[in-house]
Amino acid sequence: MASISIRDVSKSYGTLPVLQGLDLDIRDGEFVSFLGPSGCGKSTLLFCIAGLEEISEGAIHLDGQDMGRIPPRDRNIALVFQDYALYPHMRVRENIAFPLQQQRLPAQTVQKQVAWAAELLGLEALLDRSPAELSGGQRQRVAVGRAIVRNPAALLMDEPLSNLDASLRVRMRTEIKRLQRELNMTVVFVTHDQEEAMVLSDRIAVMDAGVLQQFAEPMTVYREPANQFVASFIGSPQMNFLPGPVAGGGMAATSLLGVRPHDLSPTRRPGPDDLAVEGTLTLIEPAGPVTFLDVTLADGSLVKATCPDPRAHQPGELLTLAVARGSVSVFNADSGVRTGALAPPSGARVRDGVAEAVAHRT
Ligand SMILES: Nc1ncnc2c1ncn2[C@@H]1O[C@H](COP(=O)(O)OP(=O)(O)O)[C@@H](O)[C@H]1O
Ligand SMILES: [Mg+2]
């Protein structure tokens, strides 16, 4: 297994910059996701690591070795594509064996490696089937088998689960994580699905328009998003943004308060460390373990909150919503950069959707 170091990497297609000055250090045995909206450059970066695309600037090192100097054949990096393209005329056995056959390894070694991969992935009973005789999930497992069979230094996966239906996707992601832990593999996983990235990754690299926004552990990205883009992209439903306290009593709001719907709930009496906001309940969405509430504030803006049981509420009801101040992120309204959490002592109360600073009481 291997570490991957991405140093000041940029790439353009003609005059179109696709990757801009990316710096990332992926540790040996780490599971890292590249997460971002479609077109932000995730696949391009992955293909650059695999050596399928050339970088315009910077360097990529695999275990300290400059990738530019390693011929693609000797890179020992496996790639699983979104459409895993098995060879239709080959049985599962030959599909998995293919990379080893290419290396002209002895038949006995091939057989042993295929048996090992098949056992790891629960494919023993399917080895003599053709791809047409497999379900989507089984095909996906064969593609993973073909990727890991030669014991690669790193496994790169480009949205490998996006062609599967929802329940299978959840099962397969658990299998991929188990496999990664079992083999202590370095995995780079591309996805646009924030939940997938959250549950799988040791660290997530959040990208937007070819620029790295944050590279951190899932809960850090969730709780301390570097900026408004990351805050909006991670978490579902999206974080609420409210106008923040006006610093120094000026006219323009200089900060935004970010509140996750899961942290904001109806209350009778907000606690001393809470931020409270009042509004009218306009929509109730029961989702099972939690119910989402749309609440319209006096200024007409809408916030999403949560409660445990929809039966406790009626549309039209006047609600006071509260959130612990420590869970509220403060963003610079101009740059979008997160400056911290709402500090407990300063306090603030939101009325009509606008927070007012409240004098610090000692
Ligand atoms: N071969 C190419 N020629 C020109 N532009 C490309 C090429 N491949 C990708 N792009 C552009 O680069 C950007 C990033 O693409 P991609 O890495 O596929 O994004 P993602 O995987 O995040 O959806 C997109 O704007 C895409 O249109
Ligand atoms: Mg892509």
C-alpha cells in the first residue's frame, strides 16, 4: 500500500482551468473521498493520479516517487470506473484474472489470486457465470475483484456505486469499507454524494470549481465547515443561513449564522445558552426517525427545523425554535469563510430573522 502526495497540482484543458493549485497528502492505508458537485474536477484529479491524464503544473508522488517518472504500466494503481465495463464474452473468473494475464503471471499464481479475491468479495459461486448473468451489485463486486486482484498499491474508484439502486448502494458501500479495512488499502473514492463520503471516509476532500475547499475528517467538515460552500454541500437538508449580529452597530450585516436543521428544534423556553428564533410553521415533513419542519420567519425567510414527532404540531402554529449557540457557525458574509462558532458569552437573540447582539451579563 502507498501514500499519495499531490503537490500544487493544476490542470487546464486548453484555456479552461479544471484543477487549480491542489495540495493533498493521502496517508498509507487511508480512505479519502473527493467530494463536490458535478464538473468540479473530481474525476480529472483521480485520472491524474492514475496517470491517465497529464497534469499541467505541480507533482504527484506515490510513496515518495514522482509519478511523472513511473511508466503507467509500473504504477500499480487500480482504477474502478463508474460504468465498470466487464468483458461481456468472458466469465467472471477470466474478468477477474485479466490484469494478471496481462502481466503474464504463471497460471498457478493467477488461480490463487483469483480465488483470494473471489473469497474476499463472496464471488466463489459466480466464477463461471458471464456478466450478463449477474445483478448490478454482483457486477460491481466483480469490477472491484478485477481491481484488487493484483494487490495494487492504491485503489482509485470513480463514483463506483452511482449505477446501483439506493438500498444496494448502501450495502455495497459497507462492503467497500470492510474490504478497505481488512486489506488496509489506500483508497481514493470519488463521489458527489455527501452522505456516501461521510460514512466511508477517513478524510474528505471537498472541491468546488477545481479548487480544494477543505480536507478534513467527516465530522470536522460537518461541524466546522471551512466556508459557506462546504457548509451547504455537507448535510441534508441544507444548513440554514440567517443574518448575523451587526458588528459595531453598523447598517450592513457583516456575518451570517449557519444553523443545521437537525440542531434547531421547537421549544417552550429557550435555555440561557440557546439562540432562539420565532416563526410560523408552514410545512410538516415526517421522515421517520426525524420530522422536518418548514418555519416562516416574520421577514418572510424560511428555515428548516426538526422535531421527533410530527403529531405534536399543526401547520399555522406559532413556534419558538432554539439551537445551542455552540452549534451555530458564524460566517463572514462577504468572503463566506467560517470564523468560528457563536460564542456562548456574547449571546444573540434572533427576532424577525435578524439576530441582535445581547449585552453580556456576568
Ligand atoms: N477531455 C476534456 N476536455 C475538455 N474539458 C474536459 C475534459 N474532461 C473534463 N473536462 C471538463 O473539466 C471539468 C471537470 O470535469 P470532471 O473532472 O469530469 O468533473 P467531475 O468528475 O467532478 O464531475 C468539467 O468542466 C469538464 O467539462
Ligand atoms: Mg466525474
